[in-house]
Amino acid sequence: AARLLPWLEARTYASWSAEPEYHASSGPHGDGVKVFYGPLALESVKANEPILRPGGAIVKELTYANSESSIYGWSVYVRGTTAEGAASYYFYEIIKPSTVYGDAYGSTECTGCHADDSLLLSDPELVVE
């Protein structure tokens, strides 16, 4: 996690495919969100697979006003193993400057909503190249 925050703050993931716009969150992840799909996650979405491939990563920007200038945190999940269910995912959420949730595989702070693999992918129609 110590190396993840600087990577997020630098928006290194911003070159990944993403939803076209910020939008209201459908869950507890902030007022507005925008989801970015790493290459393996995008392959899963494009193939209409119900779960991420191992190594697939998703970053969700959390915003106050649905804009890049109002980012106040990030939610990240990575499928790190071939195990089934939420235990195969590393979950991490940070609200700036230092409030952290998850930071573990199968974190119970996250699996209440993300217990089912299929809840980890957004609507494939929203993904842009």
C-alpha cells in the first residue's frame, strides 16, 4: 500500500480505458466516481466475462463534484489469484489524506458489497478505448 498511494496520486492509471464521464456513485464510494480499467480488466469486460481475469485491476476515482479537480480518494481492486469469490481480490480504498479501508485480500470491509465476483465489473457499455 505504501507504493500504491504515490502511484494513484500521480494518476498513472489515467492512460487506461475508462468510463466516459464522472457520474453519481451507485454505492458507498463517494459522491461522484469514474472507473478506470487496467488491460486485463478491460479484456474481461470486452469478453463479457462475469469476473476479472487474474491480474486484472480497476481504479475508481472518488470525487466531490464529478471532476478530476475534486478527487479526494480512490478505490482499487485487483484480482490476484485464481481462487473464487472476493477472497481472490485485493481491496484498497483511501480517502485523502490517510483514511484507509481494506488494504487486504478479501477484506471484510469490502466484501459486504463485493462478496460476489460479478459485482466487481461495471456495465461494459460504459467502457471507452
